[in-house]
Amino acid sequence: MKKQNRFSLIFAIIAFFTLALTGCSNNNAAPKKANSNQISVNYTLKEGKKTVDSKTVKVPKKSKVITGLKKAWKVQETKGFITAIDGKKQNPKKKIYWTYTINGKWATKGVTQQKVANKDKVKFTLDKVK
């Protein structure tokens, strides 16, 4: 009977250390990182002062504004100028056009030339231009 108790005790100690060491071991599998070639850009659509839609889009690094815009919505453009987004069209006769800002500043380039960076906020507004 003593031998059986001793065997049980040894088995319990071995099992305890095996579980303890397994729980403390360093898993060699690195945690999955987000694709380092992708950035997140927030796009917002407004009509006048009213926000009508907003999406965060993942695009490759060094992408242009147009890349994420087209990924998020159906877009029509002419010579680098946006003429419609998601079916909402500009109206030149009424001087209503699509304009855009990046991080609250008016863009100095067209959507096909302006690059975006990670966490940029791009806002397109359909409104009367004075």
C-alpha cells in the first residue's frame, strides 16, 4: 500500500510541474499583427452641414485619397474631380460641388494626387461653393 501511495504522490508532483511549466512556457508563435502595409483612414460624407455617412477604410501605405473613397463608395470622377459619390451628384448650374478636407484642412491637391497617412480624417462635403 505504501508503494502505491508513493507512486501516486510522485505522479501528482510530476503532473503538477508539467502543468506549471506548460502554463509558463513562452509560446514561440508571435501574435498576429495587422498587415503592416495597410493603414486606416476615416472617410466622412456630408451634405451641407449634415453628415450622411462615415467609414474607416484600410488602404495600402502611400495610397491616394481616391483609393479609399472608391473602396468605400461608388464614385464618379472626371479629370481627377469627384462628380458623384454614392449617387449624390454635384450640380454645376447651382454651383453645388464636392469638396474635401484632410484632418480639417482644405486639400491642396486633387484626389488622385493627394496621399493619405494612417488615421487621417478625410471629409467630403457636397455643398454650394461661393
